[in-house]
Amino acid sequence: MKKQKLLALGLSLLAVAMVGGTSAFFVTSDRAHNVITTSGVAIELIEDTNQTGVDGRPIPLTNIEDAHPGDSYSKIPQVKNVDEGEVWVRIKVGRGAKLDNGDEITISDNSISANYNTRNWLNGGDGYYYYYRALKAGETTEPLFTEVTLANELSNTYNGATFSLDLQAEAVQVANNGLSVYDAEGWPEE
Amino acid sequence: MKKFSIIVLLFSLIFLFAPNASALNSAVYFEGGADNFVFYPGSEWNETDLFDGFKSAMPGDKLTETVKVRNTAPEYDYVKIYLRAEAHDESANPLSDSVAETETVATMSDFLAQLTMRVYNGGELVYNATPDQTDGLSSNVLLGEFVEGAGTTLTIELEVPKTLGNEYMHRSGEVDWIFTAEGYVDDKPCNCPSCCCQNCESGGNTQPEQLPDGTGQSANSPFTFDSVFGYALILVLSLLGLMASVIVIRKLKQKANLKNE
């Protein structure tokens, strides 16, 4: 009789434990692969002229050779946004000359003038021209200028010289970066 | 202050356009049956991707993503749903192929370490760290107990520092989350939301929105180590209790015999 009581007690304990532990009868898991990505900034500097080659494409102009004082040349610099985010844009224009004796010198702004598009490009007074609005993905700016002209007063030092206009275009993100191009921070360090 | 910026001298390389991030809601449905979990909406990176709003981030961004978690399985009285995160390594949990095309575990971890992420289950903060860490999601966190149609909402906040430099342009990082469901059929009273449906919304009668058409991915893993271990522990404790009962009764019996003698 006591053995039977003992057995009944043990089975009761086991039953209570098992009932408490089997209510969750199905367990399953699955995995989500969540991905975080960043965007970027990329631009293309276009330096075409109003002249086209045999293939119909505009001919770029970088160097001015066999030039004479007062000569004018077509040069149409523009910047294209080739990434996915909006950008602020600015361009720095440098002028140089390679003399007949091989020396390379920097020349004054007056030596080669340009018909700047001041309606769309703002002279920052720091050597840069700033595009007046944010440039969306795929957009291209208005030209910074369309023509450059050698000064009439060039000295004989420049006889046989090759002149160059060195353009440096820079872009910085618009997102979280000011309400205008002048407010923007984070321009590339020179 | 660093931001994404670029200098172009003469002609630069042309980069491919990437699609803009859309604004779809993310959701996890526990459907039970053969489908188990279904993740929505997925992305071009992975069909189980829940971070739809965390694409093409820029320095200074503060982004928020909400993920609805719903029990839509009709065969259970209620379901407990858990969440944990799992860090990546080269062998046990390698990167997805899409991420591995441009990242290694080391470079990706470095990228994710620049960011800050917070995860709220309803209003409760369950994670606050850089996404390369598992933090409060190192082990299973109970999101709630849900009757059919009920669930909770995870709110994920991502902060990208303004100081993020150009070396982090066009980067990608993968954050693995493992959802676990325990289905229950028992007599436990369930008067949502006061009892078993912790965190559930709309009184536990929330019906799921349009289900994805096969966009999710499921994998059966009916018993986890934790659950098997739990059953074994209960069995062992029961046996120990039985043995203890036998010993106590025998000693009482011996004492009674000694008194009688």
C-alpha cells in the first residue's frame, strides 16, 4: 500500500513538471539580413568648346597655343552631378603659361579674361566661383563662362608661350549641410 | 567638419547611378505553418532586409525605421516572439554575398562602428550601440506574447556622424537579426492586452497588412537549443524531486520502524 502511495506521488510530481513544460510545443527561428548603406558625392567637369570634331562631339580646350594678344577662344566649363545625392558646387580657375624657354609661370587674372556667367555663378572672393543652387543627381550646371580672351597688353616675354586655364571643380553634399552654397561646410581641403 | 566632398580636375570618373531609397514600411509576420516568418519588403541587397529606410545615408543623417512585428498564425492560442542580434565573422556567420562583394567582416565592422543605432520595442529601449555590436540583443529579448493578429512595433533610429569622411562613401554593412517564435496551445487566459499580449496594439485584434507575395524567406528550425535544454532540465528536476521524495519517505519509514522497535 505504501509502495503504491509512493509511486502515485512520484508520478504526480512528474506529471506536474511535464505539463508545465510542454505548453510551448513549437519553436522556430528565422534570420533577417538588414543592410545599411551610405551614399556618395561624385561630379564630372566638362570643358567643351563650341567647336565639334568629326564625330560631332564638342572639342575640349585646355591649352592655348600659338596665341596672340587679344585672341579669343571658346571654352565652356560645366559641372555634372554623376552621383545620387544633391551637391553644392564650386570652381577655382587658375591661369598659367609655359614660356618658350620651358619655364612655367603663373599669370595674372587680367592676362586671360573670361566672360563669367555671374547670373548663375557667384564670385566668392576666395578664388572660387560658387554655383547658385544645389545640383541634383544627373543635372549639369550652366556654363561658368563661354569664352576666354588674351589681354592686349601681353609683353614679348610670352612670345611662343602656351597658355593654360586650370579648372578645379569641387562638390560637397547638400544633405545636412546648410541652406545655401555659402553656408556649406566640408569642402575638400586644398 | 568632414562631409562627403570631392575635387575634380579636368575629367573625373563617371559613377553609376543608384536607385533612391523608397519609403516602404517594414514588417515581420509570423505566419506559422510552412512559412513561419516572412520579412517585408526586402531589398536589392537581401530579400529579408528590414532596413528599407537606411539606404544611401549621408553624414549628419538621423534616420528612423519602423518594423511591425505581427503574429498571423491561426493555429496557436498565442505566440511568444523573441529577437536577438548576431555578429558576423568569417566562418560561423559570414556576410551575405551582396555585401561581401565590397566588404570584408573587418571593413564592414569598421564602417558600422562609425554609426549609432537604437532599437525600441514599443517604448522600451532594447538596444543602444554601434551596429557592429550586439549590445542588449546579445541574447533573446522577448518582444511580447501575441494572439493572432496582434504584435508590436520596433522603432530603429540610426545616426550618421557629421564627421564621417570620404572613405565611408558607398559603403555597406549587414546587421543580422534572428526572430524566434514559440507557439502555445493551452488554457492560459489571454485577455489582450492586459494579460499575455504584452506590447500588442489595438487590443490584439490588429490584422496584418497586405502580405508579401513570396518576397520573404523562411527556414524551419522547430527546436532551438534553448527549448530542448529547457525540457531536459524540467525532466531532470522532476526525477530529482521524485528521488528526494523517495529518500524522505524511506527515512520517515525507518524512523517509524525504530520507534516501533
